[in-house]
Amino acid sequence: MTSSIEAQVLQPYKYGFVTDIESDEVPAGLNEDVIRLISAKKREPAFMLEWRLKAYRHWTTMKEPTWANVKYPPIDYQGIVYYAAPKQQKQLDNLQQVDPKLLETFEKLGIPLAEQKRLAGVAVDAVFDSVSVATTFKETLAQQGVIFCAFSEAVREHPALVERYLGSVVPYNDNYFAALNSAVFSDGSFAYIPKGVRCPLELSTYFRINAAASGQFERTLIVAEEGSYVSYLEGCSAPMRDTNQLHAAVVELVALDDAQIKYSTVQNWYPGDEEGRGGIYNFVTKRGKCAGRNSKISWTQVETGSAITWKYPGCILQGDNSIGEFYSVAVTNNRQQADTGTKMIHLGKNTRSTIVSKGISAGRGQNTYRGQVKILKGATGARNYSQCDSMLIGDKCGAHTFPYIDVRNSTAIMEHEASTSKIGEDQIFYCRQRGLSAEDATSMIVNGFCKEVFRELPMEFAVEAQRLLGISLEGSVG
Amino acid sequence: MTPAGAPMLEIKDLHASVEGKEILRGIDLVVNAGEVHAIMGPNGSGKSTLAQVLAGHPAYTVTGGSVRYEGKDLLELDPEERAREGVFLAFQYPVAIRGITNAYFLRSALNAVRKHRGQAELDPLEFLDLLAEKLKAIDSDDGLMNRPVNDGFSGGEKKRNEILQMAVLEPRLAILDETDSGLDIDALRTVAGAVDKLRRPDNATIVVTHYQRILNYITPDFVHVLSAGRIVLSGGKELALELEARGYDWVRAEAAV
């Protein structure tokens, strides 16, 4: 059965087109001059350049980590282009001045930016290679005092906020890829929700890598003031190319007293072909700090793309009674490798964390859950619930689970559940006997397996996630 | 539909094996619309294999013989095509699907069948109406509908669910694989009673069972005894009672002669 399923034709990656647009690139390679050039191109204040250089100097002393359960040839960091931007005549005042090719690109990706076609209820920041090309609904948001803009714009327009929070959750020297990002990050999104405001729209950033030899190093910072709420979603894709491209992003979230941040990701970078040629190396550092009492940060991720995924969105639960959540679906098909999970660091009293991880491996995919739950001395009454489920499709893939638990307060309550299941011939046959095709059966079984995660996604994106999952698994399953 | 004068199902000299081991060794059976056939026999005689082979389970390999169903070569069809053509297997061990509600599963299945028949697919509300009607027809309630498919169901609930699916999908040929196994006497009465209510002149039922007791509720027109992969004895409903009283050994002894 499995063999007949595996023999089915692979669905091609649907977002693999290249936009033919003139690009302003800095020469490949990395040194202090390149960093100065990037900073100058972005007309950054001095503190920003200083911070970048500090990060760069630290990075040169660091070694690339090797502990992850992934294999790839050495990355030539001097072969990467660290800044690529579509050529623009001058600073944009409005959307009419955006190159139509860019608007068309995002439209093809299902992210219309033009005024009349915008997604209702969702404000989008569109990032193309190293720069943000457009942000929708800025005025609507501004009425509530919500700032949502390109990171580079925030550096210029709101330097005090950026200086205060940048690196406050993920310091420039946090890890190898975060340090690299801190040195060269190009753009990304910035969101600030003022005290007591419930953000009226979903905020969303769509990242698109287009240029061939470039890396993408975006940085996102979201600050939720006391009693505010925001739901944020990121999506991404890249052209099909037979070389690997590095994507090393950093996301920092800060939630103050009684604030809530819900951060959802649908990651669909180009995964490479069946033989493992090409694809994005997705080496990302994401962390949220529940700085205030009763604050809550919730990560939901659906990871279907990338040749290699290395990411552990985590929460530092500093405020008393704060809550951290991590809901994840990670799919590896063909030769994809994923080493992903979370870190929940409990510092405050009565802090709670929930981890629900669903790993699906097909083809020759390797899927690793790696999670750390740390209960520190002062975290009296802390609780964690972890559930790690793996599903195997076929017999050439692998699932691995590495939970690390470190408890230093005897009042902590920890629960950990794990399961591994194989999508069974009998399960598929049962569905087929009721008239469903093998493909529909598999999609139904997989979606059922991921249900607890999908229901955490905002409605519009849950549908997209289910569809993506179907596409990612086509070819390896029936 | 079945061509005029031809039986609904005609099995000729059917041989099948699993993992290289031959289980069915020449089955001949004719089933007409409106009939109920009981297939009985000791453990390991091939009863369940016959049911699985008719439904098209990929683990079984047909090594010889033919099966015609409503004028078509049944063995040429994929399992889902057989299902859409009206062949239904009530599983001995229904499979659980986590995270998918019974109602969603059943509506998807029904719509796959309806699409094949050229009928319009039902939206969730239309489906609920149909479901209410079918539940009433078999004296059941909708308690199982919002639970995940067979997940955490008791043995009785699983079997009841199979019959409910059968009621909704309206097969022309239903094969019940040991539907009575694991049921207490009350559950048996409910489940078998429901099957009996679904009997119609244009459908046929094959009841695969080890015991006679289910046949108290579903009266068979024919009873066949399977032994070592062959039908060794056929008779009317009284044969089932005789088997119940005397066991299977005498049949085997006679068959060996």
C-alpha cells in the first residue's frame, strides 16, 4: 500500500516562480564595510549601526552550532549576498508608486496589496528580499495608536521604542544565527500596541525571497503594552532554485502586564526537490517575553516548507501568572529535515505553559522535536503540559523526540505525553471502503492528527494551513 | 445495475492469499438481490478473508477465479470504486480516526458516493436532516455523531456506528464481518435489529459469523459453511441451528469424505 502511495506523482511547489525585477544588491560577502553599507542604505541612526557592529564582532568569535539533528554541507558565509532590494526610484509615498511587478508577485501569492482587493480584517506588511515594499491599513491602525510598519521605518520613525526593546528578548549574542541576523538584518515588521488597545485587525507579514544568491535576514519586534491584545501572522515562500539559500530571522515579542500576543506562522519556504537539491535553510530564533503579570504569549506554527528547519519559538515566563503556549505542526517530506520545538522558561510564580507538537514525516523526511522546559527556583506553582505526537508515513522517514526538563522548584507540576503512530494501511483502507479516495483519506487522517494545532490558528489561515499540508504530502501519501 | 437475469454477485473459483499463504481455495457463491446469505465456519476457515477480498483490502492477493458484481468485474475496481458502486463492508474491527468527527467523516463518505452516482453533494444542514431520518429508521440516536470516528468507542458503539454508516450509505451489497463479535445480548439485538430493518428487495446482505445467534435477528435465506477456504456445505436457515447444536467438526468430517 505504502509503495503505491509513494509512487504517486509529486505535486510541484506552487510558489516557485521568479519575479524578473532589477535588484540593488551589495556584493557578496560579509565584513564591517558591508554592515556600514547596509546601515547607510537604510539611513539608520548611530545606535543601530553600533549595535550591528557589536553583533558582527561577536559573531566572528562564534562557531556554527552542530547539536541539531540535521545534516548539511558547510555554508559559505562569504558567498552570500546580505542585502538585495528591488530597485526603486525614490522613497514611496503610497502604493501607487510600488512597482507593478511587485504588486503582481504578491497577488500571485494570494496576498493582494491593492486597496480594493485587500484581505478584509488583515493588515499586511509585504517584505520582498531585504525590504518591506508595502504595508496595508496603516491609517486604520494609527487611529487606535497601533504602529505597524516596516522595521527599517520603525528604526527611523520610532527610534526610542526600537532602542528600548531591540535585543531585549533575543540579545545580539544569543546564538550564532541570531548574532548574524543582528549584524545584517535588513527589514521585517514592527508592531506596537498601546496600553489597553485590542488591535482591530490581524497583523500579518508576508516574506518573499526572490534574489538568487541572497540570504534573508529579517527581524520582527512586537511590543504589547499593558492590557493590549494582538494577533499576528507570518507567511513566506521562495522561488525554486537548485542552490540552498539561508534564511536567518529573529523574532522578539514583549508582553507587558495583562497583555496577550498570539503569533502564528505558516512557513512554506521552498523545500527543495525530491532529491534534496535546493531549498531554504530556515534557521530562525523566535522568543517571547511575558514580562508582565498575567501576560500571555502563544506561538502557533505550521511548518511545511524549507529544506532544513532549525527553530524553537519559546517563552520567558517572567511575570507572575503568565502563560506561554506552543502549538506546532511540522511536516517533512522527500529529503526535508526539521529540528524544531520550543523553550519554556518559568521564572514567575504560577506560570503555566502548554506545548502541543505534531510532527509528520513522509518520504525520507527527518523530523525532530526538541523542547526545553525549565522551572527556576522562584517559579512556585509552575505548571507545564507537553504533548509530542509523531506520525510516520512510509518506512524511509524518521521521527525523533528530545524533551529536556529541568525543574528547580519542588512545587512544579509537569506532564509529558508522547506518541508515535504510523499512518496505517488499515486506516486508509477503512476510509476507502467508505468511498473516499486514498488521497482524501490521508489528508483527513493527517488533518485529524493536527486538529489541536489548527484550531489555534486564525480562521482564514487554518484553511490555508490545511490546504498546504495536503500539498506538502501529495506524492508521498495516498 | 445488475443485468436482467444475472445475479447481483457471482463468485467463481476464487483463490486468494495473504503474505504468500493461500487462504481462499476455490469459493463459489451466487447472491441475488433481496437475499441474505450467512457465511459460517470455524476460526481460520477464511470467512473474514472472503469479506476483505470482496472489499478489496490491498493486503490480500487474488490468485485465481473471478468475481462479478452487477455485471462488472469487481476485482478490477479500487476499494473506493467498489464502495461507490454499493459494496459496503461492516468491519470486524472498525478503525479509529483521531480529530475527525463521525458526522464529518460520514458526510464526506456519503458525498463521495453521491458524486459517483451523479447526485448533488449534501451540505452539513441537508446531511443532518438525512441523518436524523436514518437514525430514526434504525432506532438509534445521534450520540456518536460529534465524537471522533471510533475513537474511544466501546465495542458496541463501534458496531452500532458501522450499521449507522450502512444506513446512510445505502449499499446494494452489505457484507457484515463478525458484526456480532464482542457484543452482549442487548447490543446484539440493537445492532442486528437495525440490519434487519435495512433489508430491501433490491439489496443483498452477506453475514459473516461464527455463531448462529445473530441469525435470530437477521433471518438468512442461505447458510454456507466455510472450511479451509472452501464452501463445504450450503443449506437453509435451519443449517445454522444445526451447526449451533453440533459444532463444526461433523461438517469437516463430512467434507473430508
